[in-house]
Amino acid sequence: MKNTVKLSIFIFSLLAASPLFSFSWPRSMNGGENIFTKSFGQHRAGTISSSVVFAEESEVHTIDNGKIVAIISEHDDDMTWFESTLGTAIIVAHENQICSVYANLDREELPEDIFDTDVIDAGTTLGKTGKSNWHDEDSGLEFQVIDTKNQTLLNPRLLLPKTRSDADKITISNVTAVSSKGENYNFLVRRSLPSGTYKIYYDTQNDITPYKTTITINGVATETISYDTLQQYKGRLCVSKKKFYPSEILYPEGTRQLIGEVALTRGKINLAIIVTDIFENEKATSYALDIN
């Protein structure tokens, strides 16, 4: 898929432009373990989360030098890209055609001169968070990064300073294979399957989602789904790798997460599942299967 390759190259070149490249945090970090309430790519209200949502109310700061291009009031429906769900939000344009979005802000806490501000410096205070977005889940900052050139949402965790590892919290449980006919096979009780194409799922976790999932068969990687970008396809927000995966495929019923899709041919195979966090820490499990 050409667009996916171009996006991967774009992200790599952005990160590699300087060995010290990263944006500043959009809020103060206290070193706590519960930094986020929602992760990029996680299931959220029937769709895929295009933001990271921080825990707790906080003061908000710009991540880099830039130019304010929009200030959105609560439930303003003038901008279809944001679907009026972000509440009070400020959008800042940066170099490399990147925009940062600071949402769920408290309008009453916006600086008085913000509406007259054009060029803005890194670390400038944008006010405080509130409960202005439509999700109304909490008072934490909802933060997005957009690649306007490719009309793609980027995973902010790739561009922000690294803080901690999530690998020790990731679990791989209740792995199931779903055939093209909709038949379900739970690997805890069934290791003999008919040949065919299967979507492999495991149980979601409420507080964390992996950065990448990989399936290998007999040691060879057959599919990897990584949550570095999201893009629109036929009006739906999707993870785009070999295929476009919308929310209903990635998270059926909202309780399972797609690991990948594989074709299983006759014979005895070893199917391994690897989940990887943003720091490339891995957890893995494997199953000996008899395909008939």
C-alpha cells in the first residue's frame, strides 16, 4: 500500500531529522504511572481513538513554536474534520506540515490575548483543561497530532519524550480465531482448525493498548498491525496496513482487539503472537496448531 509506505518513511524521517528531535510535553508531567486515560488507537465510543487523553485537570502548553490556525468553541460544527467532538480546542501549525490539537479546554481559562495571538512560542500557556468535549469522560487534556500533508493522524507518543514502559501491563488472554464464515475457535480449548483465512483476536485492556501486534507462523512474520497513524477511508477512521481496518473489525463488540489476519494451510504449525509497546518491549505467546 503506497500511502502507508510513504507515511512510514515520513515519520521515520521526521524522527531522524535530529537525534534529539521530539516535541515538549503539552502539560506538566509528575512522573506518575497513570498518565493517560485513553491511548491513540484504542477503542473509544464506537470508533478508534485519534488522541491521547491525559489523566486529571492540568495547565496546557504548546509543544513547539508555531502559529495558531484555529480556536474552536464547544460543539462548534464549522470544522467537519474535528466532528465537533473536541469541545474548546486550539490548533497550532508547526514545521513539516504538522498540526497539534489541544482539546477539552476550559474556555473560561483561556488567556485573554489568545484570540489576538498569531505566532506562538514553545511552552506558551494555552489555559487549563475542563470538561468541554463531547465524551465528557474526565477533565484531562485531549491531544492530537495531524500530518496535514497526508491528511493523517499521527500517534503523539512517537513524537513526545519517552516516560515509562507499558510492556509489563500488557497481557495476552483469551486468544480466538474467527474464520471467514464467522466461526470462533478459542485456542484455550481448540488447537485443531480447518484450513482457511482467520482473524486472530485477544481480549482488550481498558487502560492500555499495544503499539504493535504481530503474528508469526513457524517463525515467519505474516502480519503486523502498528498504531503509528490513522486515516479516513470511506468515511471511517481506520488503521491502514495491508488493509484498512475500521473500528468494527479492530474491536468487535468493543471487547476484543484484532491481532492480525492470517491464512492457515494444512499441516502442523506454530503460531506466535507478539505485542509490542511504544518502547519496543515485547510480550509473546505461541500455540501449536493442527490445521486440517
